Amino acid sequence: MEPTESLCQRQHLARPHRGRCEEIVRDLVGLQAQSPEVPALSLWTRRARFRPELLERAMLRERTLVKTWAMRGTLHVLRTEDLALILPTIKAATLARMREHMVKLGYDPAGRTHARLRERLLRIFAQPTERSLAGERAGISDTRLLWLLCAELSAMGRLLHVDMRAGKSILADRREWIGEVGTVPAREALGRLLVRYLRGYAPATMRDFAHWSGLKAALVRAARAAAGDQVRAEGDDLFPAQETRRRSVSRLPVRLLPRFDPFLLGHREKSHYLDARFRQRVYRPVAEVAAVILIDGRVGGTWRQVKRATFLDIDLHPFHPIARSDRTAVEALALDVAAQRGLAIGRVSWRQP
């Protein structure tokens, strides 16, 4: 099986997934959630008959999914039961990053005031509370410091984000929201994380794993050692040692992937799904990753959605001429994007390649 098809099969992009949303999140080892609309769209493009209420139910009622800081020091939607695996692996690097920023603000993260502020915030977040309101109650006037303190508590596994709406930063004490989580020894967690990554992203190299996880070189090496014979190598490419054989497809379906979709974030080397000529049109300055049109497993263009009152306009930017049947499929998906957001479709515009 070609690398592109293997990746699409693993990521539920070859066939619609008919199980629970939690199964997709498990197989992708999380969905990046810096932008509130992204997790729902990443699920929509993979799951049959997806509705936004399914994600809301899993996060707010069943609490089988949570939103917190994870790989690369970014917000992710994760399975609740995966916190015990992921937090030990990313905690040190994320905490170091947050505390470096605190020092740049002239704040001492090792001082007594720091510990008192953290405890004060945790008492406030015993009930879900909007971040700015918590800052007022805790007497923290510097919004940058408040953001860093909350991010630090999240990386420590103490806070969770509990609202998916744009412009809302409502957080809650993890112990009050989901209770205790298990513990996994750090070395074991590293090995298991590598195996889980390969199940969703193979074929991949250790450089790809470092790129995806954001881990330092020493921890990447420790992960490979801990995984041992659970990983098999074909040259530089790594695969899970044990996995189910997948049935090949004659042609991969057209997909619209949102910004920061897991498909676009899992590999340092991207030539198996993106022509190098168009890399800068997808991976943009200031760590922006564009929404893309996926045609037969390769990136064939970018797309953008613009809300206009009760309408949603879709702008499509192909990299090369697209077959009529693929254009029809893309336009049908654009209609569904609007429906997912509860809006009427407005203008669907194709730009010249």
C-alpha cells in the first residue's frame, strides 16, 4: 500500500468511520483545538453522519473527551482516558516553556506568590469559570500572566477547557470535572505514545515523531528505546509491529480538511502528500496551517470559509486544474460545511490555479 493511502486509511479518510467520535480521537492521538471550529470539522470530514452535538455531548455531558494543552504546547481535544498517557510525556517541556515566558514578564515562577496564586485560581475554578472573571477574582490584572498561569495549571493536569464556543475561555478544575486520572510511569508513557502515534501516522520516521510531539531529542530517543519490539523498521520508516491489515481502495475520496487538521501536522517530511512547490501556500508564516482540499490522498488546493450574516461563503484555491467530478464533490462538501455550522451556503468561488 502506498504511503499516502496508508496514512488516509489510518486517519479515517479512506472510508467514513461509523463508530464513536472518541474512536477517531483515539486513533489520531488528539485533535488540535487552538481554533474552536477545528475539532468539529476534523471529525465531520471523517465520521459518517457527524453532527456538532456529538462532540458537545462527549465533552460536556459524558466527559469522555477533554480539551487541554498537549503536543507541541498547543491545545488539543483528547480522550479523557489518554490524559494519563499524554500528560507525563509533555508536562516538563510545556511547563518549561510557560515559565520562560513568565520570567520574560518579570514574574518569578519559583516564588511564594506563584504558589499562592495557583491555589487561589484552583479554588475559583472548582466551578467552571470564564478565565477573565477568574483573573478579576484572583486579583491578577496582567492578562498575559493570567493566560500563562492557566496554561501552566493545564499542563500540570489541573485545569481543563470546558467550552468549545469561539471567544470563550471557560476552565474548570480537572478533579472536579472528571475526577482522578491514572498514572503511567514516564518511560512507559513515552514508548506507548510512540506506538500510538505510529498507528495513526505510519509510515513515519523518528524525526516525524519529534516534529509531531514537540519532544526534545533525549525524550525521543527514550521513546524509541521504551517501545522496543512494539515497533518495526523498514529503513528509516517505522510501523507498529502488530496491526490489522486494511483493505485497499481503488481511489481515495475527495475531502475538505480544516486548518490544523491532524493529517497536516503529523510529519516533518511532507512530500508524500504535498508537492514542494505549494508548501508555503499550506504552511504559512506565524505557524498558520491552511485548510486544504484533499484529492486522492494529496493536497490539491486550499479553501477558506467566511461567515456573512446567516450565510457561509467558501473560497476554493486549487493548485492545478481539477476534474469536473472532483469539483462536484468539493462543492457538495462545501454545502455540508455550511450546514454543519447552521448556516445557508452563500458564494462558492473557484479561483484560477
